Amino acid sequence: MTAGNLPGLRLHVPEPRFRPGDAVDYSTLVIPPAGAQPRPDEVCAASETHPLCLDLVRVLGDDDRAHGPWNPALDVATLLRMLRLMALTRAFDARMVRAQRQGKTSFYMKSTGEEATSVATAMALAEDDMVFPSYRQQGVFLTRGYPLVDMINQILSNRADKLKGRQLPIMYSARECAIFSISGNLATQYPQAVGWAMASAIRGDTRIATAFIGEGSSAEGDFHSALTFAAVYNAPVVFHVVNNQWAISSFSGFAGAERTTFAARAIGYGIAGLRIDGNDPLAVYAAVRWAADRARANAGPTLIEHFTYRAEGHSTSDDPGQYRSAAERAEWPLGDPVDRLMRHLMALGEWDAERQAAMDAAVDGEVRAAMRAAEANGVLGHGLHHPFRTLFEDVFETLPWHLAEQNAQALHERQVKWPDWSDDADLGDAP
């Protein structure tokens, strides 16, 4: 019932602009010219960055040249390394999806169109800065030199999987590369990164922390808890929100994109914020280096929104054609990060199509060789898994007596039921 002449209350349900079969028109998307955005000093007051939360920091222009104060002025060797790492990430993704389609693994998530957000970020950080990734930052692992074979072993959950088959595919852990374990519980990496950064500051260390989430995960409570702690204690941490427009089949409006930018959330917490062209590798590098230098100078945390586009499905179990227009990828006005950096190097006279083709072939060969080596350790459903006795390893410092008893009993029963199979045998599909 309503009182008097007051209208009845209504809710707003966000709806994406383009559905399957729709024509795509991005003309309402405001894309400022490259180089037009000011670059404040790294130790400026956080409020000086707040206009940049509503802008879009860009370096590479339509002429394929670098422009403006955010240009990091990287040398050609660094640009070529960045291009190769992004090409390697893309080749790795393609090969792993093929493996999933062949039944060699159960699941995979590609980062096509988002390679700059991980590769350029990793290159801008110090090698020992702690990274708390989400599930689409394979470029960070590759940039820090984590072996391809180890990544594939984990995806295949075989006998060489360092996590012993206990994690979902793509949820790697690489302590030796200063990369925290990936968790399937979305946004938990944010407060973990803040806690790690606070501990680093308490120790008087120089290492900072950085964490990734997608824009959909910014609706989780952990996001806000992390920003509160970071703001209150001035934690040396850099937050990344990779806004690729879609959280599985829910578009970014369900996480608040219709109201303002995701970078603008920094304003409410009184911390620095930047909204950047996530398909511009030079802008990503420059923004992350700026934020890292700021954190290292004890000037506080920074929230970076990478404005990008998820070019393919959320995962191998997702069909984006069911909920978004197929024309979105082709019409995306910020282009493709690999292509943009390639064209920039060509504009500098340092690259050409022939060398790009040779690079693509080389990185594909590197991934294929790693795949063959990993497959020798086993694939999904074909045995060569970790021995049964490892079930309770790496869980307790001292195994409780009742679990030790259960482990011994389970091994005994297995030997009684299958006396010809040793504990280290290839058990295939046995129960």
C-alpha cells in the first residue's frame, strides 16, 4: 500500500546495452586522447589523483606513438620483452584450451585481451614484491620466470604437480617467484595482500604487495574491508581492479559500473586512484610503476582500474554467445594489447610482420615442448597421479595420531584389495 499520492517504490535491475544479435555501438564511451592526462608526483596528496579516477590514462595514441607525461620511455629491448611475454601468454592460453578440449584437463581460463594487465604490471614491480593474483594473471607467472612445465603439471593435476592435485587447474602457487597461492574464493586476496603489506611495513622491509580482482569481485565485502585497513594504516599496497566488462555472464553494471567508475571507489576511502586504458601496455606499466613508487615512499595505497575487455569466454565451461553480442570484441574501441604494442614497435622502425610471425611461432613451439614434457607426467583420467600416501602430507606440521592411523589403515586396505599394486603404482582409474 502507498501513502497518499506517493508513487510506489521500484528497483532498478541493470541490463547490458548489447545482447546476442544486437548491433554494437560504443559511441557513448568517452575515450580521451592519449597523453592528455596529467601525471601527479608519486607522493602527492591522494586528492590530486581523484580527477584521474574519472578519466582514462592513455599513452599509445591512434598514431601508434607514445604521448604525454605518463609515457614511461621504455627502451626497445624492454618493449620487445614485453611483447614476447604477452605473445607467450596468449600462446600458452591457446594450448591449454586445446588440452581441455582434448580431455587432458578439466578446466581452464584464458586471459585473451587482458595480457597487458598482468605482464606490464609484473614488469613494473620489483621482482620480490609480493603478488596476490586472481585466476587470470598467468602473465605474472610467465614474466617472473615460473617454469611452463610446472604450470602445466598443475593444470593436468599429474604426479609432478607441486600442489599434489589438491587445487583446481590454474590455481598455481609460486613462493619462489613471490606470488601468493591463487584462491577460488573471490576477493580474499585483497585483505591478504593488505595484511602482508602491513607486516612488511612492521618489519621495516622495502617490499610492497599488490593484488588483483575482477570488477565483479569488487562487490564482495572483502574488497571494502581491505580498502578500509589499507587506508587507515597507510599500507604499502597496490590494488588492481581488472574491469573486463563481464563477471561470468553478469555485466559490470551489477557491480556498480552504471553509477561511476571502479577507480572512483578510491575517492570514498581517501586513497589514490587511477583509471587506465588496460589495453595500453605502456599506460599499465607507467601507472603501476607510479603506484609502486608511491607505496615504497610510504605515501599510501593506490587503487588502479584497468579498463579492458574479456575477449573470450569466462572459462572453458562458458559460452559468451549466450549473453552478449558477438560483435562486442571486434568493435571494442581500445583494440588488442598485443597488436597495439606490436604496431608501436613497427612505428618506431624496430619491428615488422615477419619478425612478429617468427616470434609467434617460437613461443608456440616453447609451449608445445613444455606440454609434451608435462604430459609425460600424466594427464587427467590416465593415472600417473600422486601416490595415495601423500594424502595427508603438507597439511600438518605434525600429523595427528588419528590421521596417521587412518592413513595406515587406508594403505593397508588398498594393498589387500589390490595386492599387485604398490603405493607408487600407476593406479589409473581405480577407486
